[in-house]
Amino acid sequence: GEMTDTDVEQALEEGRIDVAYLNGETWDENDKKLRVGRLMLSFDQLNQYLNQLVNGVRQQQRAIKISPEGNGANDKTAQVRTDRIRQIEYLSQAQLAYIPAFQGAAERGYGYMRIVAEWEPKGFKQQLRLRSIPNPDQVLPDPDAQAITGHDWKYLFYLYAMTRDEFQRDYPDASFQSYSDLSDADK
């Protein structure tokens, strides 16, 4: 099926409801209004199963596996790539990225991690690292994608806050402009 903005919004809303249930918020606003002055008990039946699932992943560490298939691939090239990926996973402490991504998927149906290029300390080379995104709601999928599975996504938007000092450090040539300044320019 094709993915629409409505599908993304629905997935985000259902994820929010799932997380609310995990946090013991099982009564919706209408129920709360009807029960004013009466007990509203919530019994945690979900977290034990979620913990069992996620702890299984913590105990059985995950890793990327390469299989040689097509385009002249062979066991030797697959082994070289596997070794390189294993090194990246080790240096990244990849389980710290894999587990939150899996937990997000288990809690709300979607979870993410990211691959970043970081500068070596005292060096002029960049190294690939796997990093976690603990809050999967910080990621917005490709708006032009068609497949709901995400296999045709070309990019994602990763939203995060930074202080003005951090922004100036990371983007020294950029200038600040408020949203009101942008809207005034259109007039």
C-alpha cells in the first residue's frame, strides 16, 4: 500500500496511545469526565510483557549480518564487510542504539537509530558510528515515500533542539532569523 500523511499521523497517534497505556493512562478524557468523584483504577498488564521482550534482546545481542548474493558477491567480500561492520558496531557500542530502537518498535510500532560520521579525536578522518534515538517521535519519515513499510524512504528528518551557543559552534557561518522575520518577507 501507499503511505499518506494520514497514515503517518495515524501511526504517531496510535503510538502516543500505546505509550500512554504503558504509563498507566488507560482512561480517555470522556471516561474521566463520566467518573468524576469515583475511583479510576489502572492495572499494569502490559509492561511485564514488554520488559520480557526487550530483556530478551538485551541478553541476545543483535548484530548486522551480510550474506553474499548477486552482483559478483562472494563469501570473501561478505566476510570483509561483516568484519568492518562488526568493528563499527564495537566502536559505537551499537547495543546502545539497537535496544532503544527495538524498544520503540515494541512500545509504539516504530523505533529508529542513526548512522553518523564523527571526526576522529586528533584526526582528519571521519568514522561511522551508530547512535540511538531514544524518542522515535523525533523522526519524521520521507514525505514523498509511497510504501508504508518504509523501504522506499530516501531520507528522514531528525528533529532535535540545540542551544543558541551550540548552533553557533556547529554552524558558524549561519545567521539567525526568527519565523516572524520569514513571514514578514513574504508580504
